[in-house]
Amino acid sequence: MGNALERDRMIHAGIVDTIESTVLSGTMCQKLWQNMWLDPIIKIIPAGNEKIGDFKKHVSPSHLMPEDILPGAKSIISYFIPFHESIPNSNIEGENASIEWAGAYVKTNKLITIIADNIEAFMGEHGYKSGKLPATHNYNKEDLISNWSHRHIAYLAGIGTFGRNNMFITESGCCGRLGSIIIDYEFSEYEQVEEPRERCISKSGKTCDICISRCMVGAYSAGAGGNYTFDRHKCHEQCLKNGELYEKLGAADVCGKCVVGLPCSTGEPARATK
Ligand code: B12
Ligand code: SF4
Ligand code: SF4
């Protein structure tokens, strides 16, 4: 038992160190944008979490199970890499996404791929396998729904809650990117996940909805009971326009006007207003 706990600690520390040091070395490679990323938030949950079984019903019928990605899956590493405030701040003005926002998207997607490769190498050194998932572009082009929702996994891991604009809000805000990696290492114990506290001001019963009014293409429309419906196709069209504008950066289909300049962009607002 003692040995198992020691092994758990070593694997856990190795995973955290691999993610943190990959973010740090990515930062050091940035010649122009030294301040792109802040400290990642990292959690590990059992792959057998019973709520993942409900994803086919609640998220999408085509949502994969951890076993579909890695046979013998035992744990899921879920993480959020927050953007330095200079990235969202650059994207507040204007109709087009800023070049910093577009560049941060391309670079963070790449970083998420490198993190997965480094975790695979670390786990491999200890005799374990990893199931890697891309940051994005793993969605069906017709209905714009992915077979793996990083946000729902992060929600189960207790990293945050969903805002009025669908964005996932963490203690470091919603501006940043999420990743998940599946491994076949089973920890003898997992961190207790606390009941999530509401991070969105509107959803905690106060007045806000600033995010909704920031969309210039009208992707959100008021629905019954103060809820909004979201037209993902309208949003996608706007992202593709910016993708054309920033073609030279790589795949930069971004917008993000409804996630910047908000009380929840870089911190957790509902907590402060309680
Ligand atoms: C497909 C996709 C898109 C599509 C469709 C988006 C959509 N909302 O449907 C398009 C191209 C339009 C798009 C746009 C954007 N995207 Co996008 N996209 C994805 C992708 C690849 C899959 C999302 C998906 O299909 N999930 C399945 C659906 C069914 O689940 P979901 O999106 O998580 O949505 C659920 C929540 O809103 C949830 N929900 C809402 N309230 C509550 C409350 C509770 C209690 C619970 C449990 C759930 C819940 O219910 C929805 C349905 O179940 C993910 C990466 C990934 N693989 O996870 C990135 C991702 C969602 N996108 C992201 C971002 C940042 C954007 C943009 C801001 C573009 C940009 N980078 O500039 C916009 C924002 C649009 C918006 N308001 O949602 C980030 C979100 C980060 C965050 N903090 O939330 C992600 C996670 C990428 C990443 N790796 O970080 N995206
Ligand atoms: S801007 Fe306000 S309503 Fe919109 S997600 Fe953030 S806290 Fe919620
Ligand atoms: S990302 Fe842009 S187009 Fe999509 S909902 Fe937000 S503001 Fe509207």
C-alpha cells in the first residue's frame, strides 16, 4: 500500500511537472509574446466516472468513452491553460479577432499537442500508455459537435462551470484553452471533487449578460426563462472569416469577441460579488 501511494505521488508529480514545464518552455520559445500563458490548472479523475456514461445522452450521442480512445483507460488528465490578460485585452476592440488572439489560438493548440506527446513519453517511461486528443478541429463539420467535449470533462474534474455564453469559467477566467489526455494508470486514490460553485454572475442570479451583447453577428438569441439559444453555424462563419484573414498563421478560425472584456474573462467574478 505504501509503495502504491508513493508510486501514485511520483506519477502525479511527473504529470503536473510535464504539463507545467511544457507550458514554461513554450513561453520561453516565444520571441514576441513572452506573456502568452499563465499557470495551468490540472486535475485527474477516474476514467470510470459514472457521469461520463451519461455524456451520450446529455452531451452528444456520438460522444466517445475513454475506452474508445485508449483500451484499458483508467484515468483522465484534464487541464486549462489560461491566457495572459494581454491576449484577451488585445481582442476587445474591432470586428475582427486581433492577431494576438489568433496567434494564441494557433500556438496553444500546438502546445496542447506537445503536452500530449510529452505526457505519452513520461507515461511510456513508466510502462503506461496514453490516449491523446487534439485541442480542437475534432468536430463534425455538419453539426459542429465534437465526439469529445473537453469542457464537460473539465466540469466533472471540478475545474469550473459554464457561463451564459457556454464558455467554461475557471478560477483564472474563461480565456484560455482546455485539454484532456487519457492514461491507463490507475491511482489508488483520486482527489475529492467538490460540488462546483457557480462562477457566472447571471447564473448566480445577478444581472450581467455582457457576453451576449458582445456578439456582433447575433449568434445568441433570447430564449424562454432568461436562457439564450446559440447558433453555432453563425458563430462558425465568423470564425472562418477570421481564419481567412489570418491564413498565414495556420488554422486560425477564431473570433472570441464574446469572451473578452468580461468580468469572467481572466478571473472568477461570481465569487467576488458574493
Ligand atoms: C465544435 C467547437 C466549436 C464550434 C461550435 C461551438 C459550440 N458551442 O457548439 C464553433 C466553431 C462555432 C466554436 C466556436 C468557439 N469556440 Co470552440 N470548440 C468546439 C469543440 C471542438 C467541440 C465543442 C463541442 O462540440 N462539444 C460538444 C457540445 C455538445 O458540448 P459543449 O460545446 O461543451 O457545449 C455544452 C456546454 O455549453 C454545456 N453547458 C452549458 N451550460 C451548462 C451547464 C452545465 C451544468 C453543464 C454540465 C453543461 C452546460 O452544454 C452544451 C451542450 O451539452 C471544442 C473542443 C473540444 N473538443 O471540446 C472547442 C471549444 C469549446 N471552443 C473554444 C473556444 C474558445 C471557442 C471560441 C471562443 C472561438 C475562439 N477560440 O475564438 C468560439 C465560442 C463560441 C461559443 N460561444 O460557444 C474552447 C472553449 C474554452 C472555454 N473556456 O470554454 C474549446 C473548449 C477549445 C479548447 N480546447 O479550449 N467552437
Ligand atoms: S459575462 Fe457575465 S453573464 Fe456572461 S458568462 Fe461572464 S459572468 Fe456570466
Ligand atoms: S465567438 Fe464571435 S461569433 Fe461566436 S458567439 Fe462569440 S462573438 Fe459571436
